[in-house]
Amino acid sequence: MTPPADPDILGKIILLQSTLHVMKDDMAMSRFVCRGLSGIPGFDAVGMFIRGNFFAGHSGYLAVTDEDCQRLFRQLSDNTRTQSECERFLSKFRQKHGVHCLRIETSFNLYGLLLVRTTQEDYFAEIRPYIENVLNIIALTIENSLQQELLLQNKKDLETLVAQRTQELESSIHSLQIEVAERKQAEADREKLQAQLLQAQKMESVGRLAGGVAHDFNNKLQTILGFTEMALDDAEPESPVLTSLVEIRNAARGAADLTRQLLAFA
């Protein structure tokens, strides 16, 4: 005779549901669930297969291996399989190993399997929805954990990207500062060369002017010297102007020497 759903059993299942979120890892969660469900009459939680790892329950049932679970998990995870094909895989697995496989899944992903043996199929069918609700919470817990890990990884990646971009920006700013400084220096050098060129042009103009003036002045001096020499030739030795003419000639010759120096500079 099938026993009625025991309120104590349902309370235990509800307790499992409310405690799953504090489990720190897959192994602790598996052991906690298997221990809790094994208290149901005619029910033995053989183990849980979660995210690629098989965690055996406390009964020591060894008919199922990790490889068996991995093979079934791959078959059920194949999105090309139909629902009837998946049910056929589960039925064959139950016939071969003597255990039911309940899926730990959300609407989008399969995360694992709960393996159970039962000696009271009718009672198992009655409480199965409650157990599947526990498994759904496990799947949501795993999914939330994965999302948290993804968010944390995205945060780290974003922080790394920001640090890289900041470093690149600082490097670009430094390069820009160097370029601006170089352009300012080049502009200062250009202005300095321009000033030197203008000064050289001014000096050239002054030299040309001095050369022209010296040339004209030299012509005047040569005229003065010529007429002075002629006056000296015509003057009597005792003439009172002889001394003045000699001074004029000497001064003119000195001025002519200065003029030649100016012409050489020009």
C-alpha cells in the first residue's frame, strides 16, 4: 500500500529548498541534498552529477560511474535531440543502472542530474514534483552563481580595459606634450633664424651703403689730393702756404687710407 504524502517529508523538502542558497560549492550542495532526500521512505539519493562532476551519496551505491553520468549528460545536452529521444535515453539508463535520473535544469540550460533509487514507484511519482522543484532551485542557484562569476569577470575585464586605455591615453598625452614642446622649440628656432637673417640683411644693406659712400668719398679725396699735389708743384719753396698744402695732402692721404678700409669691409 502506498503511504500518503507525509507532511514531515514535505517539510523536509521545503527546508531543503530554503537552505540551498547558502551552499558554498557543488560538493556541499550535493551532499546536503542527498542526505536530506535519503530520509524519504523507499528513496535513496545515489548521487548528483553537477557541471561535469559526480558526487556520490551516502548509500555507497556503485552501479553508476562518473563516465556513465557524463555520457548521459552529453546526450541530454544535445540541443538537436527531441524530447522523446531524451526520454528514451533516460529510460535506457534507468533499465541499465536501476536509478531514476532527474534533470537539474532551467528553461535554457541543463546543469546536472540527480540519481535516485526507489522501492515505491507510486510514492516517488507523488513527491517527484516537489523534488523537481528542489532541483529547479539548484539550477537557478547554479545559474545565478555563473552569472555572478560572469559579471565579476566582466568587471575585471572592464577594469583591465580601462587601465589599458588610461595608460594608452597617458602615453598619448605625453607624446602630444613632447610634440607640442618640439614644435614650440622649432618655432622659436625659426624665429631666431629669421631674426638673424634680418640682421644679416641689415648689415649687408649697411655694408653696401658704406661702400657706396666710401667710393664717392674716395673720388672726392682723389680730387683733393690731385689739386693739392698740383698746388705743391706750383708753390715757391718759401711760400707761406706750402706748409698748409702739405698738411692738406697728409690729411687727404690718411682719409684715403680709411676709405680703402671701408671699401674692403663693404
